[in-house]
Amino acid sequence: MRRITIWLLSTVAALVLLFSYRTSTMGAGGETSAIASGSDGPAGSGSSWTGTDDGSGSSNGGTSSGGDTSSGGGGTSSGSGTATGSVAQTRWGPVQVRITVSGGRITDVTAVQVPDGNHRDQEINDYAVPILRQEALAAQSARIDTVSGATVTSDGYRESLQSAIDAAHLK
């Protein structure tokens, strides 16, 4: 009886830890953190900007280091180009997005990487990614709702989207 009780308590404790573990960078208030800089991730996971600028922001075609927009005067870019967000490593696999910017507005969002380890991942992403794209275009920010049934992918999408927005120097 004692072994069963210990096993049951251990299992419950493990489940509580598993379900309370957050894989996203969501902070209080539902805003994403600007820590997705690529400096802590694997090579090639940083965000980058390729495009033109009107002088109000920095555009060097290199790797951005998170949300720092102080170089080149800071502010919102009204240039055009693409920005690829850092790779958000989720428990189901990597998520990465690329934004296209024109006139300082996000005109397109493309999922570069999504979890694809099994058939269920593909089903979830076929449903969730178009909704996340539509939400991002409407919001013009990473403050988008989580798609029901795709929480982990939604969190990774927001994280990568925020780093792409930071790389493009959009507010």
C-alpha cells in the first residue's frame, strides 16, 4: 500500500511539473518578451533583416540582437524587405517565421519551419498556421491569440514573429 501511495504522489507531482512548465517567453499581460535574440540558440537561429530603410532605423542585412532599435536613430522602419525571426525551439519542434514589410507595415507572414514530426503535427499546422498568419497581419504585431489545440505552435510562432518584428525595427 505504501509503494502505491508513493508512486501515485510521484506521478501526480511529475504531471503537475509537466503541465506547469512553460515553453514560451510569454510574460504577464500576454506580451512576448524580446529575449529571442539568437545569441543563446544554435547557429543560424538569430533574426535577420534584408531590405531597405528610410534612415529612421538600422538596416545592415546582418543579424539583429533582439529588440535593440537604438542604432541608426531607432524608431519604426518605413523601408521594405523581409525579416526572418529566430528559431523558437518548442517541445514539438522548431517554429520560425519570416515577415515581409512594405511601407513600415507587415504585408505577409510565412512559416519557414513548423513541427512536422508526425501526421498529427501536420494536421495541427495545416489548421493553425493560416489562422496565426491572419491574426499577425490584422494585429501588425506579435500580440495575437493562441489557436485552440495548437498552444505550443502558437507560442513558438509569437516568439519568432516578435524577433522578426524586432529585426525589421517595427514598433
